[in-house]
Amino acid sequence: MTVAGRGVPPRVAAAERIATEAGFTKSCIPEVGRLLKLTAAAKPRGVIAESGTGSGVGTAWLHSGLATGARLVTVERDEELARRAAGVFADDERVSVLTGDWRLLEQHAPFDVFFCDGGGKRDDSQKVIDLLAPGGLLLLDDFTPSPDWPPRFLGEVDELRLFYLTHPDLDATEVLTTPTSSVIVAARR
């Protein structure tokens, strides 16, 4: 399997198979996946976290950039998805797949990279930032690009996006991943 002429890491392909088998349709897209790989690689001794493991596609992209000295912890509410995703990484002691609420990640913080794809992004945005180490990178996906300032979504000011883009503890920008989707990438000051 290839994406835009680039090989897909084997664990990504395995997690994609799990998603298909489970009927899980919210997996990380390849454009975001390559960004995840890059951010994990940028922190070779880092603690990398993800909320919202799903079938493990995003986790596998993060893993593909994981250096020998780094650790990756991810959490998923759905027990069956978490169990199946954990199987993809069973042979790598650097990876921990937790089952439960996203707040389980707190015991592993601070994070050098945090892909907040599940819980936290909306329900406790300040806590998400608090879990970052100084210089830690935060990635938030599933945004719809907006040419307006302040950014808008469905005709209203997108307060969530505005929170992250203007937070005083973050240097943040929005990156277009496809013509219809974007990711906020931020570094903690």
C-alpha cells in the first residue's frame, strides 16, 4: 500500500486493517499521519502521547517516527479497539496502550509531543496545554480551514480553534492537510 508515492509503515497498514474489520471510520488520514511521524522524530528522547487511539492508525504513524530513547503512551475508551490496537505494538516495550478516559494520560506527563485526537481537546482545553512540557508540541486535527479571522466554522466564531491559536502559553499555527482539513500545531512556551 502506498500513499502519494510513499510507502505506508507496516504498523499503519496493520492498524488500518483493524479499523476496516471493526468498522471504525475515524482513523487518522495519511496527511496527518506523516505530520505525526515528523513530530515524534523531532523529539528523539521524548514522551509522546495520544488521546483517542481508535484502531491505532495515528499511534502507528507516531511510532514510525519514534526513536530508540522515546516512549509512546496512548489511551482509548473503547476496550475492544484498545485491545486490538495494543496487539499491533505488543512487541515494542516503548509503547503503552491504555484503556479508559483520556485523563489516564496525566500520570505519564509532561509530554514532548501530544496528539490530542480524542478526549481533552474540547472538554478540558487548558488541561491539554498543562500536560505539555516546555517546548512540547501539540497537534489537534479535524478542523475545517477558515479564511476568516477570527476563524469561523458553520458561520460562527470557532471558539475552540481560537482558544488554541491565541493561548498565551502557545506559539501556534494552523496547517492545511487537505483542501478541506487542517491541523493546529503548537509549541508550549
